Amino acid sequence: HIVNQTMARHILIRPTQVLTTEEARLRLQGILNRIKNGEDFASLARASSDDKAAAAEGGSLGWVSPGSMVPAFEEEMNKLKPGEISEPFMTQFGWHIVQVMSRRKHDNTQQFQRSQAINLIRKRKTEEAIQDWLRRLRAEAYIDYRTNK
């Protein structure tokens, strides 16, 4: 099971009650301009990004497989060539810029089979739990048949 993975990093600015959506976009545009003028992406991500987990890693998301990001993010990321940085774009999490570092084809057969097995077991256990619940519901049901004669 071969998938195309992308090594990417990003900076996220979330709108808040204090920071409007437009102000968040303008703040991110300013960060992008600083990157274009030669400042280090990783340093700016550490200092500015609202995604604290990625910020600690210089904005790095690691190797991203298809379907692991929200569609709007993945769509913008897939438009870029390695080394390119996107313009600010919005997802449900806030405003992002993303830089594609590299792309690769990765054999994730083992992970794919594992997730298939987990899903199969989860489905089976769910079905068993439903059947068990229905059996208990039927066993606990009390029906009183009365005739009016």
C-alpha cells in the first residue's frame, strides 16, 4: 500500500475574542512577508504559531499522509511544490501558511493492515455490544396482556 506523503510545516494564527479574523489574517500576512524577506520560518513558527505542538518543532508537521489533515489544508498543501510557501488561507482552525519541504512515496502496508484490523475488530465489538444490549433489553421487558371482558 504505497501513499504519497508530504513533509510540511505551518504557522497557525487563530482568531479569538480579542483578535478578529481579519486581524489574524493580517498578522499572518506580516509573518509571511518577514519569511519572504529572509527570516527563518522555524523561528517565526516557534514565536508566533498557535499550534503549540508543531510550533515547538519549528512548525513541522512531519510526514503527512493523504486524509490526515482537514480538506482545506490538504488542498492548499497539495498545490505547492517542495520549497514553496502558501499565501494565508483559512480552515476551521484559523489562518495558516504552509511550506512543503519534501514529498515521497511511502510503503505503509503494515500501518494500513493494522488500521484495517483495528477497524474490523471495532466493528465486530460494536455489533456484539449492540446485540448484547438488545438481549438484555428483551430479557428485562415486561409485557402485561390484559383483556377487557
